[in-house]
Amino acid sequence: MPSFRTLDDVDVKNKRVLLRVDLNVPMENGKVADATRIERVATTINEIADKGGKVILLSHLGRPKGPDPKHSLKPVAMTVASVTGRPVAFAEDCVGEKAQAGVNAMRPGDILCLENTRFHNGEEKNDPAFVAALAKLGDLWVNDAFSAAHRAHASTEGLGHTLPAYAGRTMQAELDALAKALEAPQRPVAAIVGGAKISTKLDLLGNLIAKVDVLIIGGAMANTFLAAQGKKVGKSLCEHDLVGTARDVLAKAKSRNCEIVLPVDAVVAQKFEANAPSRVVSVDDVGDADMILDIGPRSIEQVVSVLARVKTLVWNGPFGAFEMEPFDTGTVEVAEAAAELTTAGKLVSVAGGGDTVAALNAAGATGRFSYVSTAGGAFLEWLEGKALPGVEVLRVK
Ligand code: 3PG
Ligand code: MG
């Protein structure tokens, strides 16, 4: 990736490194409930510390409006210590005297975590005075928070205009994986787009139609496409007012030579609950009282046969109501097939988005994909073809 400066391009020894990480992790009862994001950035933290840099961690947690103990990074800093196996000091503010005192006390190789950047409203405003207050604490800025790169905030973007800026190892891996998936992929490329609503994914569908060879549509948004083809969807989630839009998407796909794959059968139930009595029907036979909660076995076969003939897969959004058994079957079986093809060296598989990661974790497939992004909104915006401020600021001009 020659267009980004990385840790290979800087000597961090004795330098104060402001390292933007995404410690916005799920919390339960004051403890970190899922440390995946911390595990991902541990490599960068350890590398800088091992090279004798002073690692100053910057992050937000949650969406506080000002200082709020519920959103303190202190318990998260303790998890950073256990994941990296190193002591991590904590400063109760991210700017000002407390932060400065913490930084002044550091020796090469030390790690200091600063308090939640969103305790100051200058963070989200990308306020130059706040950027300057952060910049005072460091000699250089390393951005390792791809998952927050869609935000043009002081710690995710502003600092990159003020201090020498570098991509961290996690950012590098993420950009590399995404480039292999869409910028310069091995063709043919398929995308799976699932989730509830087309209204939130129109930009995504538009961009993917222009870039991929096969677009597989799943989740409740597939129902809107089925309705657009004149099929009855009963009581299924469906944006009936968007059937015209769905038709436009299908027409655009046709004109761009992008093959669209829609379900041919469905698992339907009359109640939206786990283990509700269900049956498999053709998409032509959905009853008035039926709700489509998953794709059926013929649809699974159809998707798996697409995966067998493509070289690259990008996946965002589950197929069915994957959080309720047995309606996770479609997602689980497709995930398993993608994982096997990847392990066999036949497929490059890249997935991301909150629900998608939860579904792939539940399916036990995450570790066998080529890359699973921990990013939600940032992954989606990237798939939509949008420029991410926290990535753009790292480009070598
Ligand atoms: C995320 O979890 O998606 C990122 O950390 C960004 O958080 P935000 O949506 O609160 O800006
Ligand atoms: Mg978010």
C-alpha cells in the first residue's frame, strides 16, 4: 500500500505516539463484554512499545454528551493491559494538566490510556483548539481505528493535519483486505447484501452493482425485491412503498451486466419468535399469514453454487432472522460454505458490519474468512464507495 505512510516509515524510539484506536467496545456491568477490537490493535500497541515509543492511547467509548462515568475508558484500559500483557497507565482526562502529567511520567515503551475523547465536545466538532490541545501531548499520530474512520472528529481526522500521520497495523490490514475485495479483486466477485431495509442500503446496492459480477440479496430486504417482481410476501417485513425503487435497482443491474440472485424458496412462520412452527415454501407460494424468516434449502444451494464459481466474496448483512433458531440456518450454512472455500484457497472472503460479525461468530466461521472487519458504519460507507475522512487524511499527498 504505497499510498499510506505506515509504521515502517517512522522511527518511534523515544517519540510520544498518539495512537488512535477504537476502544468503543461492548460493555456489560462495567466490564468489557467483547475484547475483539482490543485484540486487533494489540499488535500495533506492542510494536510501538517494543520499538521504544511512548504509546498514548486515544479513543471514544459510546456517545456521551460530556463527561460521564458510565462511559469511562478506565475499565477498558485494564482490559488493554490484560490483552497486551503490559501495564497500562490511565489519565482521567484526554487533554490539559492530568493528561500532560500522565505523558510527562512516561518512559520509552510505556503505555498510557487517556480518558474518553468524547467527554469534550471539541472532539465531534473537530474543533481546532481541541485538536491543538491533543496535539500538544504527542510528536506523531498513528491511526489504527478504521472502524471510526467515517467520523471526521479531532482524534480520528483533525490530528492528521497537525502531526505527522501514519496508518497503524490494523488500519493497514483493513485497507489491504478491502482493496483485495473491491478495488483490485480477483474476478468474478460476488457480494452478499442482507439486512432489513433497502431504504438504508440504496447507496450500497448502487455502488456494488457497478463493481461486482453477482449481487446476492438476502434478509428482509429481499422481500421488497420479491414484491417488486409481483410476488406475495404475506406478513413479511417489506418496504411496499419502495417496490419501484427495487425495480430500478434490478433494471440498473441488468444494464450493468450484474447478475442478481434472489431467494427461490423461504422458511416461513406465523410468529416472529425462536422455534416458531415453520415450513418451507417456494417464493411463489407465501401465504397471507406467513412471515419469511429465512431463505430455504434451494436458495442456500443456489448461493453456495455461486460461491463455488466466484473468486472473491464481500458480505454485509445476514440472510434471515439469524438471532433466532432455526432461522439462522441460511446464514450459518452459507457462512460455512464460504469458510470452507476460503480454507481450500478457492475464495477470498471479506465480511463486515455489526450483525454480520455476530452471525459469522455464531456460525463459527470468522476465523476461516480471509478478513472480518470489526467496523460497522465505516465498513458500510467504504462499501458504498464513500471516502472515509480518517483514511483520506493518511494518504501521502
Ligand atoms: C463504531 O462502533 O461503529 C465506531 O466506534 C464509531 O462509533 P459511533 O458510531 O458512535 O461514531
Ligand atoms: Mg456505530
